[in-house]
Amino acid sequence: MPDPTDTPVIEIRDLHKRYGPLEVLKGVDLVAPRGHVVSLIGSSGSGKSTLLRCCNLLEDSQQGEIRFEGEAVRWRGEGLARHPADRDQVTRIRTNLSMVFQQFNLWAHMTILQNVMEAPITVLKRDPKEVEARAREYLAKVGIGDKADAWPAQLSGGQQQRAAIARALCMEPRALLFDEPTSALDPELEQEVVKVIKALADEGRTMLLVTHDMKLAADCSDHVVFLHQGRIEEEGPPAALFGNPQSERLRGFLSATA
Ligand code: ADP
Ligand code: MG
């Protein structure tokens, strides 16, 4: 069991995010304790992807606090105008929170093995021999150990997504961030990815999971957050959220997705 006194991997307080005049996140609090799976659900446009991208600093935000393992993210300037020391912080946090996207985003000109090895070698400057051994282990773990030398285009969607998960794991991150990892897949391929995600949850990995798959959220989460128009409308353990939803909006959302 996770230690409740342990510093959370991610802690967000009163986060506000605007795109120009459009306020997309309107004061969100989110805590991802070590070893927990937190799922984010909600309609399209409710701000789930934006929240995930704010967590690993792919997006700046305008107000609120983000802590990574207790360390506050500093905001001196945005994007490339950031203070150089703060850019180092961004890189460090980003590499510790590996993201898996809906569209896999594998590099088409690299083999599966090269895809998995690329970032640990170029970003983390790890020893290629050691990285290769680890990459092969992770490919085997997600069930595509025999695809190391294949090109992404030769793999099914489910295999490509599993390669993307192996690539995220090979960074040995403190948490995994999934943005609708099964949405682009046919139902029969979806299950092979669901199995991998559940196995990672069972291993006690810290994960933030945006998903449209309520069964997956119910099965593997410790905590579920329902976002509505940039605010948390309701949150709680999956049994309560799915079994006994309190808000009218969540009830409507769940009956529409059932
Ligand atoms: P979700 O992932 O829940 O579908 P998003 O976080 O992608 O929602 O989007 C939330 C809102 O932010 C939507 O209204 C969307 O149109 C808007 N949005 C997302 N990205 C941008 C962007 N780069 N520029 C302007 N608006 C954006
Ligand atoms: Mg999204």
C-alpha cells in the first residue's frame, strides 16, 4: 500500500489555464500520490488533455501551483523566455513524467527498438548498451519482444501503442501520463492495451489516466476525477463515483457513455 505520508508525485493547487480569453481550467486541484492511479473523465472539451499537459509542463498556466515530488514549479517567463535554470527544471520534470498519447506518435523512420532507445540516450545521456537491454525488456513486458526490428508501419495500432508504452517506461519515469491511450484503437486491439495498463497499475506505478473507457477507469483507479468545463464537478474512489454519482452532470455523462 502507498504510504499516505509520502510526498505526492504531482500536486496541483488552484490551477488556471487560459488560451487567450478562453479559460480552459478554472481552478483545479489534483494530487497523484505515489503508487496511485488517478483517472480523469469528462466530456470532450472539458479540459482533460490540457490538465495533463499542464502537469508535465507541456503547457504554461497562468495561476496556481504545481509541485513535482514536493518541488514547486517556478514560473519566471514563459516558454523559451524562461529563466535558464527554470528550463532545466522543466526538462527534468518532463522527463520524469512520461506521456503516452492517443495517436502513439512513434517516429516512422526508426525501428521499434530505436524508438524506445532514443530519448534515454539523447535526453538522459544514458549508456546505449544499458539502454538497449532495458528497451528489450520493456518490449517483452508489453508483449512485443519480437517486434524490436520492425518499423512502426508494420505494426497494428495496438502493437504501436504498446511500443509507445515501452518507450515511456524506458525513461524510467516517476509517473506515467496517458491521454486516451485506447481511443484510436479498434475494440479488439483496445483490450491488449487495456491489459498492459492494468498490469502497470497492479505493479504500483503512479499514473494519471485520461480515458473514455469507464470500465478501465473503474477497474484500475484509486481515485477518479470528473471534469466539467474546466472544473472538478465530482471526484472520489471509483466505487462511489461510478456506483453512486452525486451530481446530475456526472449521472448524465455516465448514462451517455454507458
Ligand atoms: P479534452 O481533452 O477534455 O477534450 P482539451 O483539454 O483538449 O479537452 O480542451 C479544453 C478546451 O481548450 C477546449 O475548449 C479546446 O477547444 C480548448 N483548447 C485546447 N487546446 C487549445 C489551444 N492550443 N488553443 C486554444 N484552445 C485550446
Ligand atoms: Mg483530450
